[in-house]
Amino acid sequence: MTTFTMRRLDDMHCHFRTGALLEEVLPWTVRYAGRAIAMPNTRPRAILTADDVVWYRDQILRVRDAMPVQYPFEPLMTIEIRDSTTPQMVMDAYRVGAVAGKVYPLGVTTNSDEGLRDFFSTQIQETFRAMRGIGMLLLMHGELDKPRTLVTKREHVFLPVLCRLVDMFPDLRMVLEHISTKEAVELVWEFGPNVAATITAHHLYLTLNDVIGDGIRPHNGCMPMPKDFSDRDALIEAAMSGNPKFFLGSDSAPHPREKKECARGACGDYTAPHLPELLATKFEEHGKLNRLDGFGSRFGAEFYGLPLNEGKITLTQETWCIPEQCGMVVPFRAGLPLRWQLV
């Protein structure tokens, strides 16, 4: 096989940022994705209300429409769920097009300094019930930052919270984002049809050794942090299993180079410039290229209740090297070869 054609991707977890960085990073995703979930933890303006949703969607569409080549692309909007989020706020956001509410537990990732503290307060339970009633999805960064908890154990500590939420809200569609452990894979596999998980491209490549095993490699650092070889193996198996509970969410998270290469570097891997190529290379490596369309283009749409993309993308089998830098950001696996290239 020298070429491979599939539906345009649905990237169900993407960070587009704002301002100049938005203008730089969005066009990469627009080239190959029919839709992408726009994460709401933006700064200086977080996406918390219906007005924020309208504002951010307008910013994204302005950049999309200014591209010299036009592609069929729709941003899927979200709001951030905080302790102060009310049922009315989520219903208003839903009316203007937000498809999901995203929870960042306090202090676990970029711009989570005002993240959710209490998953089980009376107000938040009412908010989750409102989301269930209108069909709005609950997306969760599945980590907790607790005292005496290593960063590699944060997902493990969060999973009992997830189990309790699933018991309390069996009809609320939930997505455990960017899972990174074998334990999370097994739990999602066992839950009912209302629970799914996204898997990133970079977690299919990395273990903790790639971050701190041979010197500190800041451009591999992300949250959740990559784990053990057995965890990576479980993620690869889940992504390539054909099980519709596991689908693509790249968590492509751009930071300017100077914010990664510093005393306290930002976490996030920037995969948007070559996401289809990363996926095709890894799926082919495991003899499962035929499963990529389901993982990247079908299962996410079905879980969100969306029609499948009609457009296609084509990759050709041609070894090339990832650039050392894309604009102000260093891409994931910069300088390393890939076996597939987007036409």
C-alpha cells in the first residue's frame, strides 16, 4: 500500500489558544479535520458562559475563513465547569452551540488554577443533572492533585471519583479525556455505553522514560504524564481494538518554545501539524491501519451523536522528517522521521 484514504478526522480534544497562537495553530487542524472539540481553558478569557462561547467560536471561524484554501471544518464548542457553574449557565451555553462541559480538577494541568474543587457539591450535582437533561456531554480531565500523590498517580487517584459519578448519573454521557493508564482502559471497557475515553497520539508513542529517562525532554512533557510500558501497550490495544468506546482526542497543546524550555516548563505536546501522519505510522506499525478510520473519524462522531464527515483525506507512504519548529512552537517528535505524509 502506497496511499491511504480515510474520512476527515474528528479531533475530540484540541487546544487552539487565542490571539496570535490561534492564528498559527488552527490551520494545521483545519487541513485534515472535519470537526474538533475546542477546549475552554483559554487565557486571558476562559470560556465559562454563553457569551464566551459565541466570542470564541467567532475567533476560530475568523481564522478559518481567512485561510487561503478553504476546508470543511466546524469547531465544536465547550464551556469550563467550575464550582460556580450553574444549571442555567450550561443550558444557556447549550442553546448557543456548546456540545459539552469540561471539568479540570483544581491544579492538574495548564490553566486549571480555578478548576473544580468539589465534584459532589449540591450545585455541581444539579449542574450535571441539567447537562444530562439537555444531552450535553461531560468531559473530564481525569486526574486529582492530592498531597503526597506523585504526578504519575494522579489518574489512579481520580478513577474512584469517576466510578461514583457513573453510579450517580448512569444516563449522562461522559468522556474520560486523554487516558494514560492500563487501569483507566480497563474501567472504561467495563462501564456502560454512556462512558467513553479519548486517546492521544503522543500517549501511543511515549513512556515516562521519554520525558525524564535520558535527560529532561520538555517537548515530551504533558498532562497526564506518560506512564509505564504496560500502560502504553494497553492504550495501543484500546485505540486499535475497534471498540467504539475509544476514539481520538489529540490534546494537541501548543506552547511557545520559551515556555517549554525554561525552569518551570509548560506541559503539553504539539501534535496538530502532523497528527494524521503520527496515527497512520503507529497504526501501520501494529498492522492495524484498517482500524484508523474508526478510531479517528467514526467512533467520536457516533458517541457525540453527529453525522459522519463526508470529506476525505489521503496520505502517501513517503518517509520524511518532522520540522524542528513550526512557527513559535516545537512540534512533537521534532526532527524524527514518519512513514506517512498528508497529501
